[in-house]
Amino acid sequence: MKNISGIRADFPLLSRSVYGKPLVYLDNGATTQKPQCVIDAVDEVYKSYNANIHRGVHALSDKASEEYENAREKVRSFINAEKREEIVFTSGTTGSINAVAFSFGERFINKGDEVIVSHLEHHANIVPWQMMCERKNAKLRVIPINDIGEVLLDEYLKLLSSKTKLIAVTQVSNAIGTILPVQEIIDAAHSRDIPVLIDGAQGIQHGITDVRKMDCDFYVFSGHKIYGPAGIGILYGREKWLAELPPYQGGGDMVANVTFEKTTYNELPFRFEAGTMNFPGAIGLGTALDYVSTIGMEDIEIREQELLSYANDRLTGISGLRIFGNSVNKISIISFLVKDIHMYDTGMVLDKLGIAVRTGTHCAQPVMDRFGIPGTVRASFCFYNTKEEIDILGTGIEKVISMFA
Ligand code: PLP
């Protein structure tokens, strides 16, 4: 891996200051900063070949379409999908889950059927299923978690039945960092022929992703959480499923032939890409995947685990600090509260020190309810963070305590 100062130099925003203090950006779970190459790639689209994709015969449109399809190939290769037809561009994880919830629901869910999620889900992997269950008179079942924030696999197995039509679980909890045992979850579901959707929003950026090895049926993620642009995301679906699902949006480019009497749909994956897509975002995402591949996903994982262990040691040394989510398998997220100090007070003081952390429920209210708390302060680290930044966080929290306690 490149040395850390070289890596940080790739990200222009990391060198800025906030309130006269050097920025310490520890909100990577919410969104990541962008390397210059991604900024340049998007800039380049608008500067030199902006034109609508798949629609023109002119040179600019050809070039934009080619780059967009190159980006699709980069995504395919990054997650090791078998075919490019299995890679659908969407607006993000939320867009992808809503697409599956609608299309899968229309095609496969009937009254009395069940969909299983876990207690660790982001609202994006709860609400679309609730909406679908309401539409279809189906039922949402929830895998419970234990006191350290791990899913209870025994309870999961008990939930599986002939009524179960789909499992939709997150790979990693955005609220407390738990890495879920997705392999066990998928294997148990497949032994009963039940398909599985994995929400990879917090998984994709922290290690190698291989959808074929994982054997999931759907895998979704957002570009902005893996150093790419906002407003672009991926829905990977095994071809056998995508081929069966009806489109969830109608419009330009998703059709083969349109008459007022009958419309036929385009082939995969275009059938699921209605209207003008975010092609600059897709191209930027392709560049982001090239960038992290050059850094090396294995090395990223190792570095982030080192940062997690350093942060654990530093923060558990602070008297009165409680960490929520202590699973052995965790990504580099520490979700905490300090004494009885309100999370927003902690977040605001840290902000004035130049430290960006997230405060609140992290769009995972059921997780907070499980722990009987209104929310947490969440520090989420990634490979461009440093031990010095973790020390600054530690000192910042000590300052919060001295101010409020
Ligand atoms: N799922 C998880 C686990 C997340 O962490 C997030 C965002 O934080 C989402 C889904 C939603 O992602 P987006 O807002 O990019 O659609």
C-alpha cells in the first residue's frame, strides 16, 4: 500500500480546515471523500464528452455510452459477477432495494408470504419491505440480536419456513459496525431455495467482494460510500432472477418497441434503467473502483482493522465511555455515548474541534431501541484516517467530559 501521506494527498478535501482546525473526518460511514482521479473523471465527462448515452449516433454520445458501459464492466469485475447483464445502475442502495422490493414483490409475493430482515438493518432495508408487505398482505419477520449486537443465527433458522420468500440482510451494520454472518445466512436460505439480498452499503468498501463466492442472489451498494460520486449505485442480480422480474419504472431506453397497444421491454440490464441515467456518476464510480483496486482491498481491510483496534484501545481507556456493538467481527466503526452527556452535545463540541462524527440514530432506529438509547455518536474510520486522528478524537472526547461532567 502507498504510504499514508501519499494516500491522503489523493483526497483534496482532507487537507482543509474547519473552524481553523485541521479537519479530522470520521464520518466515512455516511459518505466517503473523493480522490482527485474521481473528481477529474466526472469533470472530464462534462468538459469533453457530455452527451446522452445510448441515444445518439454522434461521436460524443458514442464516447459517453462507451465509458458508461466500461464502468459497468469495472463494477462486474470488482464484485466478480458472472455477466454484465447482471449489473444495473441505480441511484444508490436505497434505489436498488426499492427496485427489488417492488419488482420481486409484484412477481413473487402473495398474501401470507414472509420476508426476513435482521434487527440491524438501515431504514433503507426495512421500509421498502414494509411497503411491499403492506401492498401484498405479506409479513416482515426480524432476526433478533444479542446484547453485543450480533444476529442470533438459531433464531434465524427458526424463522425460515415455507412462507419465507426472501431474506434481505445487511452485510455490515452501519450503526454499530457488526459484520453479519452472511455466508451462514445465505447457505441456510438456499438449502430451502429461498433467495437472499445482501445490502452491501457498508460492506463493499471494507474488503474483497465476490458475489459468486458469496452466492447471494442480489447485492446492492452506493457509489458515494466507496469513494465514488453520490447519486449512483448498483443492483447486482443473478440473471435468473432479473430475467423473471418486471421492470419497476417505465420510460426511455428500457423499451424495445412501443405502441399504444403494447410495449415490449429492452434486454438486461437496460430493462431496469429507465430514463437518462447518471452516466457521469457511473463513470466516476468506475474510476473509484479502479482507485481502491490500486490501493488493494486486502490492504484496505488490514489497515482499517488496525485503526479499529487502535481506536478501541484509545477510547475504552476513557472513563464513562460506553461502546455499543462489540461483536468480534466488526468494521472500523465505533458507536458510543459518554457518561450521560447528550450525543448532540458531544457531536457539537467535537465539531468545533474540527472532528466530523455522526450523531443520532444513523437511520437505524430499531438498533437504538434495542439498546434503549435515543442514538449514539459514531466515529467511522477508513484507510485514509490515521492514529493521530484517533488520538485527536480521544482528546476531544476528554474535553467534552471536562466541559459537561
Ligand atoms: N444500507 C446501509 C447499511 C447504509 O449504511 C446506508 C447508508 O448509510 C444505506 C443502506 C442507504 O444508502 P444510500 O443512502 O446511499 O442509498
